[in-house]
Amino acid sequence: MSIVLGSFYAGNIDYYCALSTGQDIIIDTYQHFQKQSYRNRCVIAGANGRLNLIVPVQRKRGKSPLKEVKIENHQNWKKIHWKSLESAYRTSPFFEYYEHEFHSIFILKKHNYLLDLNNDILNATLKCLQIEANINFSTSYMDSEESLTDLRESIHPKKEPSKFYNQPVYDQVFEDRMDHLENLSILDLLFNEGPMASDMLKK
């Protein structure tokens, strides 16, 4: 059975649990862009709790397939996001070990389309996790089918973590001042747990 996912910006732990199952993955690139979704945002652990990092996009009237959504690059958002990641995770055990994989994406490379940005982060993250996922991209909008596990709408900022997967509990940078924050961006787990992150996704 294949799993259908959307394209997410530095997707959360639920998203990467799905990618770690060994099942075939289909990313729907024709799904309509939705505001306030994980398509252009991720959530990390800041010093004061959950911190949203949002990629600004060019607005169009009507519905647009994700593959056509352009990034608003007049804003200096990449530098802000990278500084936020450094501030949140510089003291984490594995930030320095992995930062070279992401620094070029955020600082050196220019992305015009949201899908390209998301894919670059996805590929870098899978490399760090040493996960070989069989991923295909849709060539048209996909309707739900019984033969597919459709998680496109299940993984959403306004919804509780998916019941399909167990949320790993692990040490976080600011746990001395707040409760454990679950289902954050995969970068939180990666920077805190390093090589152990992949195994934790599969439990």
C-alpha cells in the first residue's frame, strides 16, 4: 500500500514517521496550496516555546497547485529562518554535525518555487537520517482511493499528532524551562538525537 503525502517545509515528526515505514510514498504536487498549513511552515522549539517559521509566498487569486506556488524572495526570510535555527539549536548535541547540509539551502541557494525548496530540505534530511525512501511525485491531482493511505489532510497544524505513529520522546534544548514539545519539525529531532533519530521514527 502506498502513502500519499503533501509537500511540507521541513516536515514534522509525523511526516517523517510516514517516510520511514518503507512503503512507497507519493507526494501530491498538484494539491491546492492552503494557508496556515505545513506546506510553507514548520514549527521548532524556541526559547519561549513553539516557534513558527513561515516561508512567504506570492499570492494569487483562486486556487493554485502547490507546484506553481512561488516564493516571495523580496523578504530576507531565509536569513531570519537560519538565525532562528542557530539560536534554537546551536547548543544541541548534533547541530554542528549536520549544519553544513542545511546552511547552503538557507543561505547560498535561491529558490523561486516552494516545491523546490521543500524537496531540497527533504533530500538533505533523508540523507542525514540515512533513510532510503521510495518517493514518487504525482503528475496530476490525486483522488483518495482505498488502496492508498492518504495523509495529506491528517498532518496539519490545527490537528493533533496522527494516531498512525508513535511520537518519540527525547531530550530537547529548552526542556529545563518547559514541557516536552511533540511533533515539531524533524530538524528538532535530528539536531537533538543525531544518528538515533532514524530509529526513533520507526518505533
